[in-house]
Amino acid sequence: MENYDIARIAEETGLTPHTLRYYEKEALVPEVPRDAGGRRRYSDRHLRVLKFVNALRATGMPIRQIKRYLALYEEGDSTWQARLDLLEAHRSDVQRQLASVKSNLRIIEAKISSYRSADA
């Protein structure tokens, strides 16, 4: 089992130390133990959770919804359907956002193409 300090976990997750401390304060990561010097010591489990939370945040899931998911996870196997429903709803939201971004990208590409044609 790997043991990470805050700088290493920040490097592994792409999150800043400030964000890591915020996530800990907001209970978006399991309690992080500290060494004798008071420094945070993250485990492989913390790394997995942080990568998952980061993916949810990067795709627009609100913190309150992530907290809901994590609370359901902590309740155990009896909540798998509720967790699945929550993730499927989020996936649908992400798919809608992605379709919108693709549509807007096509508009931008058309404008670029018109500038390039005018330059020729």
C-alpha cells in the first residue's frame, strides 16, 4: 500500500493542495490520517476516491450531489441502485453538455473556415 504526502497526491490527481484540503474539509475524501509531524498521509484508497471525485467535479457534478453519492456508498451494498441512478443521471447531463459543446465547436470551425476561405 502506497503512502502519499500532499505534494505527491496533488501530482497524482492533478488537484492543488488547496483543493485537496478543501475536499477533506467538505468530507469528499475519507478521513486523512496524519503522521507524527502533523502532515497528511494519503493511501491508495484516498487516491482512488480523489480521482473519482475529480472526474465527477470536472464533468460538472455539484459537491452536494457528490456528497450524496459518497453517503450512499458508505451505507453499503443496499444502496447500489440509488448510486447507479445518480451516476446514470449525471452521465445523461454530461452527454447533453458534450453534444452542446460539439455543436458550438462546429459553429466555431465554420467561422474559421470562412476566414481561411476569404484569405485565399
